Amino acid sequence: MLLHNPPLTPPFEKEGDKRQVHLGRFAPSPTGPLHFGSLITAVASYCDAKAQHGRWIVRIEDTDIPRIYPNSEQHILQCLDAFEFESDVEIIYQKDRLEYYESVIEQLRQKKLVYACECTRKILGSNHIYTGTCREKNLDFHQQAIRVKVADETICFQDRLQGQHCSNLQMDLGDFVLKRRDGIINYQLAVVVDDYLQGITHVVRGADLLDNTERQIWLGRLLGYPELTYMHLPLAMNDQGQKLSKQNLAQALDPNNASQLLKQAIAALGQAAVDLDSPHKMLAQAVAQWQVQRIPTGTEIQGIFQ
Ligand code: GLU
């Protein structure tokens, strides 16, 4: 169902409630099956929220339709079930929320913070920093990529595990894409809008996303959203020294081996051991014992994972 004027305020603002609650999330993209690295993120985000008596939600980040991998959405749901992770609100799917993202682009357009860009990949070549070629061209938005303007300003945040992290987006990246020419909404926009609309307060995710954070903070500031607290977890590596990822063909999580895998994920996070039991009881024990200061620091977890 398409919404014509989607409400762009999170539920707590409507209720006049001022985000008292710690609200965390697990936001997988169905671009491949979940792997051990995804489990680490799910466990850490869950325990971190629940240890603060907060809430935890699941969101499926499926805006990049061409990259969706067959059956991976099903695998995500099957794993959540087998590992007995329960989202505190109904799971949302970003592909059903395109109108929210379009409305936010429209808000930004009215403030002249975004513009249409006709540069093709061929024109841009290997230059990773966009120099603003189309900034002043005033192109029609139809069937063009949409970029957001950045400024020559250093953005810093204090990561709970990685310490201070900074970027000057103009020097490091240039104006970045919020919507592709093929109409696909970029992850950076969708994640910022949904974290806000769902009232997320704490982001816990893999350190591979550390460098995306300043872009998200920048967008959040342009939109007047409150700043979030970030924790980027060290990444589990394979025997080739590469991070576990869909691209490196990390082994899919086996829902039939949930308790064992959960025990390993809790251990990989440096937490006190939990007794082998039903996933529900193991998660409850992990929450009761949760200590952020035990999580290994750095961007890689020592040990070899599959
Ligand atoms: N959807 C992203 C992924 O699967 C994670 C987004 C996030 O946690 O901000 O890599």
C-alpha cells in the first residue's frame, strides 16, 4: 500500500514521550544468508539493549532489490526463529517504505540540500571523491541520481568501542548519492530515516560500517534528527584473514545448530560463558552477564571463524 503523506515523526514524539528507552536494532540486508558475523551483531545488539532494560527490533534492509539473494530473507527469519530472537515490534521491510524515503528527499529538495546528478560511472571513472560537477546545473530530478550536499567540516563521533572517529566528508567523499538513477534508495538514507522513525537510540553493528557513520550523522543533522550512540563491533575473520561476508562466501548459519553457535558467538564477544541450553535461556544468561568492557577492542576478533 502506498502512503501519500507518510507521517515523518517517530511514535515517541507523537506521544510527547522523550526517548527514555534504550532502543537497539538488528538490520540485516538480505543480500546473502546470515553468517557467524551476523550472529555476533545480533547477539551484541540484543544483549546491549536488554541489559539496559531496553527494547530491540529487527528491520530488513532490502531497498537494493537487484542485490537481494534468493531465499535469504527466508533464511534470516528462520534463523531469528531458531535462535529465539524476538523483535519487540513487528519486523519492517524497507522495500515497503519507499514513500517515506521519497518524502525525506522532497524535504531536502525544498531546502536545496540535494540535487540531481547526471554523471555516469564512466564520467566519474576511478575518482572516488565527487567534485560536485552537477551541483549548480539545476537538473530535473526525474530519472537522475540524487546527491546530498556536504560541507568542508570535520564530523566526529565517539564510538563506544572504537573511540573517536572523524571524517571531513567534502575531502573524503564529496556529495554522496541518496537515490540512484535506477530509482534505488541508497542504504545511507534508508538507515537514517528508519533509525529516526523507529526511535532507535543505540546502533550496534560491525566495524565494516564505521566509515559510513559520518555520512549518516551528517544526514541526521540536516534533517534535525537526534544524534545516536554508536558501537562498532570487531569483525570475525576467516582463515584467509578476510572478514566473514557474503562476498567471501561465509558459511550460512545453521538453524539446527543454534545453541552451539550462540555459545560461540557469546564467547567471541569476550563475554562470560553461558550454559548450553535453549537459545532463549542462553540469551537471558548472556543479557544478565553482559559487560561491554569485555568485548575485544580493535576491528578484528582473534580466532578463525567460518
Ligand atoms: N543492513 C546493513 C548490513 O546488513 C547493516 C546496517 C546497519 O546496521 O546500519 O550490512
